[in-house]
Amino acid sequence: MSARWRWRVRSTLASAIASAHRHRLGARLARPVAQPLVVGYHRVVEDFAAAARTDLPSMLIGRAMFERHVDLIGRHFKFVSLDDIGERIASGSPFTERVAAITFDDGYRDVYEHAYPLLKRKGIPAAVFVVTDLVGRSSWQPHDRLYRLMAKAFAVWDRPQRRLLALLGDLGLPAAQRLDAGATTDSPLRMVSTLMPELSRANVGVVVAGLEAAVGNGFGPAPRTLTWPMLLEMRRAGFVVGSHTEAHASLPTESADTVADDLESSKRTLERHLGEPIAHFAYPGGQFTDAVVEAVGRAGYRFGYTACPHGNARHPHLAIERLLLWEGSSVDADGRFSEDILRCQVHGLWPPIRKCRVRHV
């Protein structure tokens, strides 16, 4: 089945499910009222199509599409802050109405430029999780730099998957085993999505250096990040600010000492600049294990946020589920906004069975 036909089947199925939900036929399958919806985004750009020509598409949503998301969610949920959600979860007191919170990962400046004014105008609280080493700096997020290089490799190499597998093998990286095991890696996006959870911060640097040696860098400047004055302004306007580590490391790939140092250092940095305790943390890439969750608690964070339905039975407040969305999360086969698809997403109806294949142990 072609990709276009898969999209058409997806749209048709979403319409049927959404119709059933509107008539309360799917109420038993929907997100329980007591379970808050925490939505995650990364970048909000002026023009999705233009940005996606060079940047990681799954990190992007256009400003107009973002507003459609916010408006639909607002019709079905009451917007609250992460502080409200965290306190309810910590106290074991369930919500009696459907509530939602908006979050942004990494600390891109376009969130300040496009999302912040829109949310402020609509009176919607939100949160931003920042990579502290990159605040106010013109440096690359690791996934952005790797994607740019991967896109170039796919453009200039014949059989890029085989070439990359050979490169990883030559570099002695265990991530090569994941690719050799048949992971879906038929595009730069999927290749980066497969590799990033497997690579430590140091090994991301090794892969980047290997790709630069093979294909060169030759691309434009890194996406700009938030500055400390911007974060202070957003905080004064009611945004929650949390940590997303020092350098966006996939924490399960790092040593226990490195994880502890990173968590504590990023927290101290935020507290020094913002002048208040930092309670919230988001796991980069949604990657966590029991040991990482324990480390987050020891570092002094009260609440942690993931990117899948898996939680942590011992510390549920440190593994709160989030639904990560981007431009493609709510479009039909013709690339148009589909209210039915987004409705299914936010009510937990689409995909009908969401599976995370990572073992968070």
C-alpha cells in the first residue's frame, strides 16, 4: 500500500472513531477524565514547509497549525499549568474535569517569537523545558546537527543505509547493531530517530565527526535558542520553566555519575538565573529507566515528564505521560488539517493502540 493510501485509510478511520466519540460510543476507550493531557511540542515556526526543507520535520509545527491545535484542545479540555497537574498527581487527588497543559522542549527561540504571544493573548498557561548549556548560545542541539548531516548523506550517497551502517561499524559504535537488526531507517528522519536514543553524548559527537569527514558540513547556522531575558519574561508571564538537561543527553546511555552531575548542574543553572526552585524535568527523547527516574528524584525535581504511556509505578509523579505533537500529527492525505485526527490524538483514540517498544528498566 502506498504512503498516500495509508494516509487516506488513516483519515477515514479517524473520522469514524471521532464520529463515534462525538456520539459517546467510544467513551470507554477515551482518555479517562482523571488523567490529564500533557501535550509536548518543540519548535513553532512561521512556515512549516519552508523550515522542513532543512530542519527536522518532527520537531516543527507552523504557527497557524499550532493555533488550530490549541483551539481544538481548548474546546475539549480546561487548560491548567504544570504546577496544577503535578500537585494533583503528587497528592493522589484525581481531576474531576478534563484538563490539559502545553509544554515545549529544548528551548528554541521561535517558541518565544510565535507560541508565547499567541498563548499570552489567549490566556493559556504553558511550560518550557530548556537545555541549559545552549541558552543564549548559537550552538547546535545534537539531534538538529545530526539530522542536517544525515540529510546530506542521504542526498549524496548511493545506498545511504548501508554506507551509514559501515560507518558506525568502523567507528565501533553499538548503535550499528540496532540498524543491523532491521530498524526502519529509510529516511534521514527515521535514521536519526533510531540512532539518538542509542547514543551517549560523546558518541553523538563521534557520529557527527564521522559524517562531517565523509560528507562535509556545509549548512547554515543552528536554530536560535531562548535567552535568559526571554525566559525571565516568560516566567513573569506565568510560564513554568523546567530542565531538559545540560546538553540533551539520552540519559540511559550515560554513566550514573554523569547523569547525576547533569541533572544537578542544569537545575542549579536554572535556579541561579531565575531565582526560584526548579521542580519540573523532561527526559530528552522521552528516554528513561528506573535508575534514571531515581536520579531525577535525588536531584531534587518533583515532577518528570516522558514521551510515551509508560510510567513508573514507584514514582508516578516522575514519569508523567506526554503526547508529543508536530505539524504532521493532524493532517490528512492531502496535507490539510484534520480535526478528526487531532481529536483522536488528544482523547487517546488514535492510534487505537499506541505502543512504545522501549523497555524502561
